[in-house]
Amino acid sequence: MSVPFYVSPEQIIKDKADYARKGIARGRSVAVLQYCNGIVFVAENPSRALHKVSEIYDRIAFAAVGKYNEFENLRVAGIRLADLRGYSFDRRDVTVRNLANAYAQTLGTIFTETSKPYEVELVVAEVGDTEAGDQMYRLTFDGSVADEQGYVVMGGSAEVISSTMASTYQEGLELGAAIELAISALASDNGDNEGPREITPTQLEVAVLDRTRSQSRKFKRLTAERLDEILSSGG
């Protein structure tokens, strides 16, 4: 009688984590930063149809890296959850903390109970009435959640980009300065080449949660033309 093949639980978890990290690292990075009037999302993404950054609810937005079909499923589920809660109770009852908890439970369950984990990393953010009220949560493939302040970088060479960001980021940046900082940090992920890469507005997907907007929906996408105007004016 043959002995059944055995793999320890620790090895299974390690293999799953390594598999997910490799999948996430293959994608281009996303940077999320607080600026004086809200939160800005800057992603390397030349596609105009397949978005890495999306609106979830009035004051809440979503950014992701990894496999598109997997994080798109999570995005749609988040919108449905937010709409249901807002309809059943009140729009003010829809919070990014509840959404982050729901995503953490979903990702944790997928990681532990299925053979293949999701190859995704997420940031969900909510803009407050003041800068102190802004909230950003980073969620990883295993359901881990972290409350972030100031900025957060996901995907690709996140450690290299975060290091660049840490040396130059300041609170209270104007929108143009925050976008320039994000582009400079993303360009530092240059592989093994000397010097930073060149990143043009057409290669970027940029959106903001702007607390100064008069309507209840604070999310707005920035076109390449508008991005050029902001960067040239510095504001």
C-alpha cells in the first residue's frame, strides 16, 4: 500500500502566497496620495476601457492591481454592497471601513478555502470633509488590511516606488504637485536601466476624490488633456 502524498499546511500557505505575489508583481503599479483637497489615484494604464481606478459610492473609490477579471469581480461586488446598504438604510451609512472589512473577509476566505488565491491587491479610500477625515485601506491577496496615511503604492516594484515617495512626500500638496510626485515615483521603477523612465499623460489613468465638489459624488476622472493642463500650471 502506497503512502499518501503529504504537504504541510505551512507549505501550502507559503506556495499560495508566493504565487499571488508573483502575479501581482507582473503588473504596473498604482499610487494613491492625499492632497490638500482630497485623494488622487495615479495608475500606469494606457487602456481607456479597462480601468484600475473606479468609483464605488459618493465619497468612496477603489484602485487595484493584479488580474483584471478578479479585481473587477471585487469592484462590482463592492458597488452592489454599497448600493444595498445605502438603499436599505441611509447614504451616510455607507463607509469605506465597512467596505474594507467585507473585502478582507472575501479575500481571506478565497485564500484559505480555494486552491488558487486571487492575484490582486486593493486600495479603498474615502474622502472626508477635512484632510483629517480622509481614510485609505490597503488589502492584500490573503485578506490582510492596513490603515494607510499619506500615500500607498501597490503592484510592480512597490518597494522601490514607496522609497522614492517617502523621501519627497509632504502633507498638504496641491493636486499638480501630488500628481507630479506620483509620476516621478512610478518612473523610478525602471527595471535595471539607468535613470527614470518617461511616463506621458496618455499612459496614465488618473482620478480624484475631490472634497470641494459641490455635488454629493466626489469622484472625477482626469482626461489626458486635463492632466496636461494641471501639470503645466502646477495646480
